[in-house]
Amino acid sequence: MITITLAELRRSSELAQSDEVIRIADGRKRREVGYFIPVSMASEFRRFLDAMERRHRREKLRRVAGAQKRDPVNEGAIDDGLA
């Protein structure tokens, strides 16, 4: 993985030719800004992001189901949602 600064990011022609993941850092603040994923890896990276998103959604649904199970509302009743 290559690390570049925001100032070096202005040379986008070199980035387009790269076939490695590039880590982008803010040189002045010494912190990570993000990553540049080349087109050659886009489909693999998209699959990875989709899997991560499904995992997050599944965890949220599990939390919602657990909360509903702990605070049931009987048929025809109105509940304020506080247990």
C-alpha cells in the first residue's frame, strides 16, 4: 500500500495509473483522510463493502428484534415504549 499526502493527490494522472490501494493522509495534521481504490480492484472492493453493509444491517435488525422481545405490546394495546 502506498501512502500519499493531500498535496500529492493533485497529481491525479499518477493515481490513475496505479494498481495498488493508496492511503491518503493529511500531511499537516498527520492524520489519515481515506483511501484511493484503483479501477482494477473496484469490483472486489464493492463486494467487500456490500458484505460489510449487510453485516451492519443484520446487526441492527438483531438489536431491534431483541428490544421488541424485551418490551412486548399486547394485541390492541398502546405502549409508550418505556420498560
